[in-house]
Amino acid sequence: MKKNNKEKGSITLFVLIGIIFILIILGVIYFSRQNKSIAQEKEIRQIEKSYNVNTNDLSEEYNEIIE
């Protein structure tokens, strides 16, 4: 019976280590996706800012190029 108690503790330890390992992997995946999403949103805002030009600025730029 004594060996059985030691084995149960060992199995519990391995299961606990496995669960912690899986949680760490899931956490890394979650944070990497969040990081990628934030970077993508920043890039989209930057592109929108680049393309958001009013007609006066566009006309001035066109006139400068022509002259």
C-alpha cells in the first residue's frame, strides 16, 4: 500500500506539470495573437492616415508638380 501512495503523488505531480505546461503554451499563443492584432490595427490606421488627404492639399501638390 505504501508504494501505491507514492505513485499517486507522482502521477499527480506529472499531471500538474502537464497542465501548467499547456497553460503556458496557450498563454504564449494568446499574447502573440494579441500582439499581431495590435500591430495590424496600427498599420491600418497608418494607411488610413496616409490616404486621408483633403482636396485642397491635393490641388496644391498637383499645381506644384505642374509648375
